[in-house]
Amino acid sequence: MTDTDLIQDIDASLEQSDDELEDDLPELLGRMEGQTEDLVREHPETFGRVVARMETMDIASFVSENPETADQFQELLWAGMNVLVESSPEVKESIDDDITVNFEAEDCPMAGHLEVDGTEQTMTGGAGTLDDPMLEITGPADTLVGLIVGRVDPIQGFMQQQYQMDGPVHKGTRLAPIMNSLSDQVPASAES
């Protein structure tokens, strides 16, 4: 069960300016640790609002100024996405291949990974990188977060050189519809 005070504090912080939110985030992320998946399950609209605010922030600047929270920031993002995969038949149906990906920001110390399991129809991700991934995606932090939450279309972003991808193109092509299907599941408040 998610702490009601935490939800109220998150909601209050989301009403603030980007600078004030960035000041509050390290403490909020610390308080969320271990509760993130419950938060997404019990309060999907709050997760949607957090995602929407992440999209407006200067993520590279935030991570550079708060390197100790970079992993917590990613854990929140990925825990939310993992819950959305678990609860969405549409996303599960789009997962039909094994794909491993490392994401690395060029403009701040942020690195993460994604593992898609076609047999189990699961997708998990988190901070840190995998050994020997199939794909390596590099680009600005805001573009990488945009890929995860759906603000950046994987195919268009690649064609427009918003990010670089090393590895078999067919794996990237298989990943794109999964990412698009997942981003469609982010609660509607993320679009407001």
C-alpha cells in the first residue's frame, strides 16, 4: 500500500515550477524507493502526471546536478513501465521477440537497460547497463526518456537522427511497435 502522504506530496510537487520540482525530486524519489510499482498500480494517474512533468524537465541538467538520483529517476520510470506491461494485454501481444538494449545519454551520466522476453511476453528495464546487449541506443537524455514514454517515435526519431542505434536494424524495427504500444498505455493524464 502506497503512503498517502507521499502521494499528496508528489501531487503538490507536480503543481510547482520545474525548478521547485527539481529541488523536491531527490527527496521524493528516495521516499518512493521500494514503493514504485505499488504507486503505479494504485495511483496510475499520479504516475501519468509524473511522466508528463518528466517530459517538460531538462533531464540532462537534472541528472547532472543530482547524479545520485539518476538511478532512482530511471527506476521510477521503468517500474511504471513494467507495471503497464504486466497489466496490458495489448502490450503483451506486441512482445514476440527477445531484445536487449542499453540506453546511454550523451549529455549527462545516465545509463539504463531494457530486456524484452518474447517467450514470457515481459519487458523490464532499469538503471545500469547489460553486458553484450543486442542494441545500444545513445542520444540526449530527454530523447531517451522520450523514447521510453512515447514522446519520441522510435522510427521517426531514428530517421531524424535524434538518437543513434548500434546493432541489428531488424531488432530495432521489432522494438519500435512494442515501445509504441507501451507508450499508449501511459495514463491519459500524461497527455495533458
